[in-house]
Amino acid sequence: MTRSAFVIGFVILGLLTFTLVACVQETSGTDTAYDIHIKEPNVPDWHKRANIYEVNLRHYTPEGTFSAFAGHLPRLKRMGVDILWLMPIHPVSEEKRKGELGSPYAVGDYKAVNPDYGTMEDFKMLLDSIHALGMYCILDWVPNHTGWDNPWITEHPDWYSQDADGNIIDPINQETGESWGWTDVADLNYDNPDMRLGMIDAMRFWTQEVGVDGFRVDVAHSVPVDFWVQCSDSLYADGPVFLLAEAEVPALRNTGSFVMDYGWEMHHLLNEIARSQGANRGTSASLQQGNLVETEEEEAELKTALDIDLLLAKKATEYDKGYAMHFTSNHDENSWAGTEFERMGDGHKAFAVLTATFDGMPLIYTGMESAMDKQLAFFTKDEVPWGDFEYENFYRTLFHLKHINQALWNGKHGGELVKIQSGNDQNIYAFMREKNRDRVVVVINLSADTQAYHLSGDQHWGVYSDAFNPADGLVSVGSEFSGELGPWEYMVLHRE
């Protein structure tokens, strides 16, 4: 009764139909096969120009409650936040719990809230406050597994993956056949059609009865593609809903099941560029005017701004719907890989500007607006050191520009990203986006050294405002537009 193997592959344009059919065959038994069809996701209109903010409720306030977090809503609204993604709010399973408080991803009951956070009525009051301020709320949903004392365990043991002796098991890495080490959770069996319906019912409870605006779906890549077609058909039939997949599987977007997924490859590339340039702490590697100062073995791993173009070209062949979420940190990166300061060092703001102006939706994580240089504990209480919100104006500038300038809107609603040759493309990344007469020109030094640039071509000509230096007046950009940017310095020029 183990789950059928799920083959994660990229969907190449022109081979989409064949690939999706193959996914059906690989992810479904004969009794649970669902036709994979292509649709447009039924997404609320507000997603077009939105940004997203991840809320780690457990650590956000000393109280760690819905009510206490509500006090931050006006501040987040002023900063320009649109979508609040709440990490799982369900009760945390006690059986096989890790640490003092357990993982929020070990769900004890899909239709209840964690009593540490408050009551269901407290959550509904928070949701009402979010909506009253013109913001939206999506829940972190955990469909791949449950906690060991979830009622499904005793009521429906056949809804779970089992070994040869009939024992329910924790999630298995299908490539190795070994446990992921997530011993605090039990793996769900998507070969069981009743379990699928139970999962859809639980999700519809939150959209239809409670009124949340969508879901960020945890480990979406480990759940069969055809389930997401079945599930999204049901959710979209009820009305518009926003679905974000924690995955980078083209079929999940290309089928129209999700409108947004994770830009994991881009994120990892940005980390690698930072490492190559010696931006992150403890790293002495650098590029000096294009000359590598590394051993031959290390040189092979170096990444520069040029690699961004290669990755964008690759993604263009794989996706034909939706858009990616771009970020410099999130709860996984912060807790397990290090803060953006540790991974990106002095370049963290330059990379944040890039992710906020790229084709896709920008994410920021709890505490980033206060320059939080702290890895938050995952299984125990660990309060955010809020300080004086040092970077609040930085993110407000980026979010405000996204709201007013259609060139920066998400996916097909924004402008195409057009690379501008800078004369120094290994270190300077320059691009333009334009939509309905709105235009932005972004120039970023992705290196630890002062770099010269000369923007060639005529597609970027015009008169602009500098988003981060508006007091400097208008900037005239033409074919002779050139200058220097200091280490990790950036310009975001916009025309409205």
C-alpha cells in the first residue's frame, strides 16, 4: 500500500500533453486515475500586483497568538504587504513530537486551530481584521503527511502508506527508498480515492466555511500531479482562490492547478553568486574586475550575473503558465541554511531588489524588515528581535513601486523582462520591464567591487525617477547612459 512513485520532470513547451499524460501514468493507480487537463487557474484579481509576507506566528510575538499578531497588521499594511501567508495554524501532534513544541507541519487536526494560538473565533477575528485592511490571508497547508495522533490515523488507517507488515510509515524518499527522517509525521496514501476526497473536503472547509483566501501547499512536489488537478478543479469551482506550490515542478503550473510556485533554482543561484563574490561571511573568494581569485577546483563552481540569463532561458522552455515566487529568505532557509546576512552578506539588499523587480512575486519572511540576523528555532519558542524596523522603508519602497507600476506586476499582467547589455555583464545585471507605458530600468552591481556600466541599446531611453533617491530629481537615460556602482549598489529607475 505504498504510494505510487511520483516522477518529477520538467514540462517542455511543445511536449506538454505527452508529459502530462506520463505524469498520470506514473502517479495514479488504475482505480484513481484522473484525466489531467489544462485550465486557467481561477485566481482572484488582486494577485496581479501582490507581494507576499510569511508569518511565523509561533515566534512573532511574546504571546505567540492570533490576537497578539493582529497588533502588527496596521504596520504591515503601511509597509505595503498584500498577502499574509501564515505558517500552519493547526494543533501540533504530541505523539513522536520533536522538541518542546513540535513541528507546526505535524498536523494534529486539519479542521482545528492550535490552542497555543487561540480559538477558532480568535482566528476568524484576525481574518476579519486582515480583510478589513485590504490584505489577504493564505494558510500553510500540509497534504503530504499528518501527525501521529491526527484522528485520521485511527479512523482511516488505510488512508496512510504502510509497510509490508501493515505498519503506517513516515514519508519515504522515492529515489532512495529510505526515510526522509521526518519521524514525527505519518505518510498519506494518494492511491486511496477516499483520502483524496477527505483532503479536498478539509481544504474546502477553510475556504468556504472560514473564509481564507488560499493556500501555500507544503511539499506539493511529493503529492501526485493528478491529485492537484482534481483538487484545484474542486476549489476553483467554488470561486477564486490563490494557490502557491512549495515545488518547482512545471506541470503544477502548466496544468493551471497552481498560479505560483517556488523559484528555488533562482534562489540557490543567487546564494551561489553571493558565495562566488565573497559576499557571505567567512568566504574570501571574490571576482576582481572579472579575474577569478580561486583554485581551479573552486573556479568551476563560481557563478556570476551571466548565469541568471542562462537560468531564465531554461525556465522559459519549461513553463507556459503562472509565475514564480522569488525570495532571499523563508522559514526553511532561515532555520536550516542561515539568514540572508549569513548566505548573502553585504549583497543581501541587492538580491532583495532583484527578487522584488523580477518577473514573479516577491516574498519576505518574518523579521526581515527589522534586519533580523538570527536563525529562529524550529521546534521551540524563539522570539523575533524586532528592534526599530530598520529595513521597513526599504521594503515599503519596493512594494509601493510594484503597486503603482504595472511593468512590475506578476506574470502575464506585468512587463516582459528584457536584458540590457551593460558592457560589464559578468558583474552588472541590467534589465527593463514595460507594460502599458509603465516602465522600470533596474541596474544592479552583483559583485563586491565597484563596477563601471554602459547601458547600450535604445529600448531603455527616457526620463525616470530613482525609486531609492527621489530627491535627486529626474534621471535622463539615453544610449550614452553610463557610470559606476559601488559594491552591491543598485538603481531602480521608473517611469509612470
